[in-house]
Amino acid sequence: MATKLLVLFAICRLIIIVGLTLNPNNLFSVEINGHLTVDPDAIKSVSTDFGKMTHSEPTAVLRPTSVSDISNIIKYSYESSHGFAVSARGHGHSINGQSQTANGVIIEMMGVNKFPPQVNEDMMYVDVWGGELWIDVLESTLKRELAPKSWTDYLYLTVGGTLSNAGISGQAFHHGPQISNVHEMDVVTGKGDIVTCSIDKKPELFHAVLGGLGQFGIITRARIALEPSPQRVRWIRVLYSNFSAFTHDQEYLISLHDQPQSQKFDYVEGFVIVDKGLINNWRSSFFSPKNPVKISSLKAGGNVLYCLEITKNYYDWSNPDSIDQEVEALLKKLNYVPASEFTTNLPYVDFLDRVHKAELKLRSKGLWDVPHPWLNLFVPKSRIDDFDKGVFKGILGNKTSGPILIYPMNKNMWDDRSSVVIPDEDVFYLVALLRSALDNGEETLTLKHLSDENRKILKFCKESQIKVKQYLPHYRTQEDWMEHYGDKWPQIYRRKMEFDPRRILATGQKIFEPSF
Ligand code: FAD
């Protein structure tokens, strides 16, 4: 009897799976000018991501040559009785399969530029294709001596990919995240509608899409705010052994956000050094081995050091003496370890593109294409000391496997109407544990160890009631997503029902169950 039931159950499952499986032949009836392919190599190339921890094969890959291609494929899914998932893929630099989908269509946004970036010098903006890489946006605006205001640390990410999250770096304290620097977008919704939206025009869609994790529409064009581009950068790092002194200074520097440019730094970040990793760390090539301070000789409380990283931009017309004076005046107010100051000058582009240099080095050593169990958290300012004690000086236990970034941001530079969630405090920190898992025999570097450690950190925050929010969030159940969104959940749900009622888009985020 039990065997018969099991067989019946297996047959039912098979019928359901076959019923749900997308028949690629149906897709070829959709009017597409670009390239729709089921070629195994194309499928393989979009089945994994930077995180290298998940694998999901779509049925087909679309390389669009027009916005209508995107609209037609979504419309087909939306209107057909056998809908299927559709996910935009930027550069696939997600960690946990956010731009993947099983049994659906991946739209490759990158490398299919519909139009080159169009700069409007008078209005100081650039119109860009959603799959444009930020490095290419920069290159095109620099030709007019202009540049976007707000960045990510790494520029080989697409505009649509970072705007779906927030897009943050050391400029966010005064310009806000990248999503605070967008004037207008063209979006294809989950119904296949092509809509132009801004703060004044279709504002609900505009705010929904920004920080919307790809849930409400595919960004095909974004209008990004520009400023005159600096030519060079003074890049400074100073060290702290005392966490309170470090955060006090970081918070002081970001409190200057509305001061004139001469009286503040242009970029404020920082990182934590929990072990000898300082020299090996891919974000710290900057430290010269000939540096005047022997790092190991610093008396660090609990052996943890903190590095404040700041920059001052300058222009061709800037007077070098006055830059020196401005920097000196600001540094005088800080309480870092005396003589732990490292300074370099470099072209603005080289500063913005700094992580790419590290990437090339890691690639040459075979250390780039490895699993990346990253954990990015927004930590409220009121609990950052507890986080330091419990995580940097506790759970990490003098071991890490990649840079740990930490920097504060001002909440008032974030638009609460967007879909992103941040802690409910005026100042909150990004803590980014950017780890690489290695299979070199060292137990503390394995994927399992690092993933367990991430879980421990999240558990510690929960038990200590540190109300962190994940950045680049990753959850597997809707309950967890509801907890993540908190008071924002009803709005997110309403937006989804309005703009993507069949839950077709970006299913790799695992927020909503598709309705087919
Ligand atoms: P993908 O991974 O391809 O997509 C991410 C999500 O966005 C998916 O859900 C996808 O469906 C959706 N999506 C993609 N394109 C579109 C579109 N056109 N319209 C709507 N939805 C879309 N982030 C920061 O904020 N600051 C940093 O400094 C930073 N540094 C990073 C450095 C590295 C080395 C890496 C790997 C990541 C970094 N990130 C940083 C994270 C990064 O911003 C996100 O992972 C981002 O989503 C990656 O962009 P992508 O183009 O690869 O997007």
C-alpha cells in the first residue's frame, strides 16, 4: 500500500514539474528582434554569479536589441496561461543567485548597449542604458569633464544592478547612495508596460524600483546626476587602536556633510584589521612596506586595528597649498595614532577604479573566481560598539578572509520612499565582510567555516537585539523577508501586486512565489 502511494506521489510530482516546465519552443513565437537562445554555453554563462555558491539554469537567454524585446517577452509571460520567470542580469555580481532563475528567461542587460551614454552638460545629467557598466558611464562623462556624484567601490557593476540595491561608497554621507542621484528612469514592468518615471511622473513606480531588488520592473534607462569631475585625489589613511576614537572621528567627519567643500572630506570609509591580513588584504595595496609605523608594534586593544580612509578631491585650478591647508586643518581634529598617516596622490579615475587593480592581481593568482560568502550589514550607530565587541573582537577570533569595511552614513541622504530598508537611526554604519573562501587546507578559510561564521554573526545580532538590516539582502522564506522589510512590508507587497502581479520578475531574490 505504502509503495503504491509513493509511486502515485512520484507520478503526481512529475506531472506537476512537466506541467510547470517552460517549453522553449513557445518562446520562439514571441516577436523578438534581438537574440533568444537556448544554447548550452549561453545558459551556463548566466547560471552562476560572483558568489559562486548557487547554480540555477534558465530555459533561455535573451540578448535584447530593443526595449520592446524586453517588453514582449514579459508580456508573453504575463498574458499566457503558462507564465514563466524573467530576470534581468547585469554583470551577475550578486552573491546568492539574485539574478538567476530556474526554468525561465534571463535577460542579459550588459554588453547589449542600446545607446551610448548621452551627456547633457547644461542640465548636468547623463542618460544611460540599464545594462551599462559604471566604468563606461564614467569614461563617457569624463569626456565632458563631468562625473556622477555617488559611487560604488567597484565600477564593473551595471547601473540597473546597483540601483536595484542602493549603490554605496564613501561619498554616500554627503551625496546619498546612487539611488538618491537618479532623476528619471524608463522601466519595463512585470506586465510588460514601458513606463517613464520620476519623482513627479509615476512616482510610485520610480520609488518602488530604486532599491527594489528587481521586483517591480527592469530599468532600461536611468538619468544620473553629474558634477564637475575632479582631476586628482589626495588619498589618506590613518590608523586607530581604539574603536571609540575611530567611530567618533568617522561620525564627526560625516557630520560635516553640509559644510562647504573646502571644509570636509569628499569620501569617508574605513576598515577593520583583525589579523596580519593587512598586507595581504586586497583593499590595502596602498600600504607601503616602507611605511613609518610598524603595524605589529601598535598596541591594539584586543589586537584589532581600525583604518580610517578619506579623500580630498582637487581640480586643475586648485591651489596645492590650499589643499594641504584644508587637509591639515581637518586631520588636526582627529585622534588617530600619531605617525600612522599614509598619503598618496593619484588621478580621480585611478582612485575610483582602485578595486579593479586589486581584481587583476587576484585574478592572476587564481583568487578571484572563488566562492564569496559575503555578509553586508547596516548597523545602527547606537549599537556599533556592541557589534565591535561581539564580532570584530569576538566571533572573528583574529581570523578573516578578505577586507572588512566599516563606515557611517547619514539617514537624511536616503529617500524613505524608495524600496530599500535601513536602520531607523540618523546615522548607521555599513559593515561589509567581503570574504573569499579558499580550499587550501586552512579550516578557517573554508566556505563552511565562513558561512557558519556569518550565521553566528546574525544570531549574535538577533540575541543582542542589535537591529541590523542586511544590505544586498539574502533570505529564503517570505517570513524572513517580511521581518527584513518590517513596517515597509505592506508597501512592498502593494507595489508588487501593482507592478508585477504574477510575480514574474527577479525570482532569484526569493521574496514572492510566482503565480504560475
Ligand atoms: P546583478 O547581480 O546582475 O543583478 C542584481 C539584481 O538586480 C538581480 O535581482 C537582478 O535581477 C536585478 N537587476 C539587474 N539589472 C537590472 C535592471 N536593469 N533593472 C532591474 N533589475 C535589475 N555594492 C555597493 O553598493 N557598493 C560597493 O562598493 C560594492 N562593491 C562591490 C564590489 C564587488 C567586487 C562586487 C562583486 C559587488 C559589489 N557591490 C557593491 C554589490 C553590487 O552593487 C550588487 O551585487 C549589484 O547588484 C551588482 O550589479 P550587477 O550588475 O552585477 O547586478
